[in-house]
Amino acid sequence: MRLGRVLSIVNMQSWSDHALNLVNSTANVVAFIAAAVVLISVVIIYFTGSELTGRGKQKGAASAGDQANALHLSQLKIELTAALRAEQASSSRASQLEAELAALRKSDEAKTSRLSQVAAELAAAQRSDEAKALRLSQVEARLADVEAQLAAAKRADETKTLRLSQLEAELATIRRADEIKALRLSQLESELAAARKSEEVKASRLSQLEAELAAARRADETKALRLSQLEAELATARRSAEEAKGLVGKIEEQQHPRRITLEQRTEFLNAVRGMPTGKVIVSAFFNNNETHEVGTEILGLLKEAGFNVIEPVPLDFFTTSRPASGIRIGYQTTNSAPSHFTTLRKGFSAIGLDPPTTNLVNAHEKDVVEIQVTPKQ
């Protein structure tokens, strides 16, 4: 127990800086005083020895007391020598202690510096840990927010997907409804165009009737005479019609029905391709199956070529003309022909038919061209 205490006291590494400085100062003072005492002792011994030696030589023989003094002086010299050696050993030990003390000071300073550095690093590490903990808590909070946002985004995406499916279904329904409406609109437009054309024909006819009615009113005094003439002309026309009907029947029995071949259709379509088209009417000689069949084929050919066919079937007409081609082309105005009149003449000429021109037509519109099918000669 005592040995441990002694060792703890001797262990200078456990001393404080103040204790080490105090011990070092005390050792320096003691060493200086001891060196001064030793030096004074040496000087005294030297001078006293010299004096005693001189006195001994003067007296010659020394007495018993002098011998004792000489012996004592020798002892003192031996002690002085031992003291000098001890002083040298003390000086050497003091130097060694000073070196150890300096090393201890340096080690203590290094330890103090290292301790301060470690304390600073520990404080920095603690601050870093606190910052890391704070950053970790922020990251965790941010991660929770991100996870919440992600969940909300997923729910919103699912809602959008469901809404998109509903919108696609609604869009498909609307498209189908639009297609039905467009089809119905096309039908209504066609019906409206037909109605307009019918109204125009009726209006034109009404104008003619009004003009005829005005003329009839102005010619009331000649009505009876004109009526008689009309009755006579009607009788003549009926007889002519009966004769023509009989003649047509005989001609139909003698001739083969006319047909438009596939080659003629191709040549007609190639001839009119890229040229102007417009409104057309096809008329056929009345009570004549052959002319109506040919007129129906011509209607189909004109539709295929892009012409606007006003009447879906050939109209009846009567004429005494018998062109060699079996057809003739006409229009109402005599000033200028419609633009597609030339197109029709070119098409029929391309298939070997060279139709003559006439102004005796059923059409009342100026931009309508009429193709009249007559019996062949």
C-alpha cells in the first residue's frame, strides 16, 4: 500500500504543471547552493592545506597534535574528493532529471495538445452526430412525406385511369352518335337538295302557269276558238301517237336492243376524266322499253363518271326525230351551253355516238343538260 503511494508520488507523469515547475525551481536553487558550498569548501581546504603545509615545514617536526591535524586534513581531502564526486554525480543526475523533466514537459505539452485536439475532434464528432441525427430525422420526415405523396399520387393515378376509361367509353359513344348524326345529316342534305330542286321545278312551273293563266285571261275572247283548235290538235296528236306507237312496236320487233358494252364504258370514263361535270337529265322515248333500258344504262354511266343526276329514272318524251346515233343532247338556253355539255359530247363521241343538239328539253334550269334516247332509224 505504501509502496503504491510512493510509486504514485515518484511517477512524475501524474504530477501537475505547477508541481513540476515548483520542484524544478527548487532543484535548481539547491543545485546552485550546493555547487557554491562545494566551491567555497574546496577553496578553504586548499588555502588551509597550503597554510598548514607551510607551517609544518617551518616547525620541522610536528607534534602529536600536528600529526592529528595532518591526518584530519587527509580525511578532509578524501571527503572533499568524495563530495566533489558526489557533486558531479548530483550535477549529472540533475542534468538527467532536467532532460527527463524537459521530455516530460514536451510529452505533457504534446498530450495536452493531443487532448485538446481529441476534445475538439470529439466536439466536432458530437456536432456531426447531432447534425447527422437532425439530418436523419429530416430525411425520415421527408421520406414519410414522399411516401405519403407517392401514395396520394398512386391513388390519383388510379382515379385518373378510371376516369380515362370512362372518358374513352363516353368518347366512343359520342363518336358513334356523331357518325349516326353525320349519316343522318347527309341523308337530310340529300333530301333537302332534292326538295330544293323540286321546289325550283315547281316554282318554275308555277311561273309558267301564272304566265299562261294571264295570257288565258287576256285571251278570253279567243278561248273557245283556241279550245277548238287544241281539241283538233289533240285528236291529231292522239292519232299520231297511236300511229307512232304502232310504228315503234314494229321497229322494236325488227331491231335488237341496244347495250353499252364494258369497253364503251371504259372509253367514256377515260374521255371525261378530269373535265367539268354538272347536272344532267336522261329522257327516253315514251312507251318504249328499249329506249328506257338504254336510258337507264346511260344514267348509271353518268353517275359513275361523277355527274349530278337529277332524276333517278329516265323521263318520258316524244319526238319525231330519229338521229342516227339514237341519242341527242339538249339544254334550255340558246346563248351559251353549260360547261359540262362539251364533256358529254366528248364522252359519247369516244364510244362512237355523235349526238346532235336540241333545245326541246324537259329541263327548266339553264345549267341542266338533257340526254334524250330515241328509237334508232
